[in-house]
Amino acid sequence: MESNGNLMHRWLECVPNVSEGRDEVVLRSLRAAIETTPGIGLLDSSADADHHRSVFTFAGAPDAVADAVLALAHVAVKAIDLRRHKGVHPRIGALDVVPFVPLDPSMIPECIDLASRVAQRLWNELNVPVYLYGEAARRPERRRLEHVRRGQFEGLGAALPGDVERRPDIGGPTLHETAGAVAVGVRKFLIAFNVNLATPDLALGKEVARRVRESSGGLPGVKALGLPLGSRGLTQVSMNLTDFQQTSPRTAFEAVSAEAASLGVSVLESELIGLVPAGALGPNDPERLRIRSFDQSMIFENRLRDVMGG
């Protein structure tokens, strides 16, 4: 794909999360929906069987990004039935979360408009209702994704008939029977960073997560959950670093390591889900943080240049 600096200036990153992490046939179809959308470069994809979730990172101009989201949604809604979906990661939808991340902050208003337009298309074309979060939120309490996703698919679906305050922003008033709802938002670059503890004791993982997350008085800009990795006999502190300039992966890793050590647990490794900005890692951080299978293609700027030709 040909590009230049001016075009890159107007591109968006999009990082949809889909509630499927096990079926290779479905995962290939999801990936193909993105890759075959004109004007889109797929930068990264990953899937986790324990989370039962996949994450895709792609970039392009706003209209192309919108088309890729809808193509992905058509596959996800057809293939995924949340009534039979069980994974350790919270979710409300088959296509669970669609964040738009402007590469230029001046594009935030355009991205907010795009989020509303994509949300309306999701409802019109697929009958899937939408919650708007982050910078696109229409209600202050919906700026934080965890508030939107409270109760997950099952709890949210049960609450909606009697709780008008929890109804979707677009569509509804109830969830799609099998595909739930989608959270569509606008946010800054977020780093999905997990630290795996050498223990199957979930209570210890949850305690470490509680100590490091911002809402419990921990690190600024850190959201954290303790999750079981049953297939590996481990516990994971799964984190979203919402402002890596406030709290870097190194700071988060060191905090998790210290809290785990205080409980008699060692850290096995860390992992990045998706891509990381070059400025978020120091020269020796991949080794220091024991980042699993790290290579330079995990750096966002490198991958954007390689795929999009910038």
C-alpha cells in the first residue's frame, strides 16, 4: 500500500476485541474480513484460548476503518453465540470492543463522529445495539469501559428489561440474542500488558491486581484483573496501561513483581497483546520484563511502516 506522511497523519488505529479465541476456522474468517477491506493494513492479531478472545490491530483512513469494522462484525455476529461462550475475560458482545485511536490528536472530534456512524451501522445492518465509551461517551459514567461491561453479557442482558439507565446508546433496548452488544469508543494509545505468576492460586493473582490498579489506590492509568490461565496452571495479572507516560510497562512489571514477592509468588514472564509504542520501552526492557516472544515487529511504529509503507 502506497502512503506518505500526510496520509499517515490522517490515519486511525483500530483495535477490535472479538469473543473468540479457540476456533481456527472462525479466527481465519475474522482476519480475512479485515485483510480484504480496501485501504486497510492489518498490523497484528492474537488469540488466547483461556481468555477465549482475539485482538486485531489495523490502520487506515477513517472510511476504510469503518468498512473493516463492519466486515469484521458481520463475521463475528454470524459465527459467535455468547450463550455458549465461556472465557475468563469479561465481555458483552461477540464483537466486544471497538476502539478508534487517532494517530493525530487533532482527529479526536472526527473519530467521535466516526464512532457514532459506525454504531448506527452496526444497529442498522446487524441489529446489534451499541454502547459508546471513552471520548465518544454520551454519558459521563460510560467513559470507562469497565462500567459499560459490568455484569457481562449475562448480567447486562438480565438487567436491561427493568433498568432503563443501562440501555444502549444506539439500538436496543435489549441485547442481540446471540451477539450481545458492542462497545465503540475513542481513546488514546493503550498498552495491553499481562504478567504471568508462577502459581495457579487465583486469589493471589486477584490480590496483586487489586494492589496495582489505579481504582484501588495503585498505579495511575492502570486497570488490572487477576485471571486464571487454566491451560497452563498459572495466574495472570492482566493490565491495561491507559497512559504509558504516567505508568510504563517497566513500572507496572516492577510493581507486580514486588507485590507478588510480598505474597511469596514469583513472576514467570510478561506478554504484550497487540503493539506497543516505541517510546514505552527502554533499550533493555524486553529482557528485563521477560516479554514473551518479543521482537521488533511488536513496536507499533515499525509495524505501521512495514505494512502501510510509511
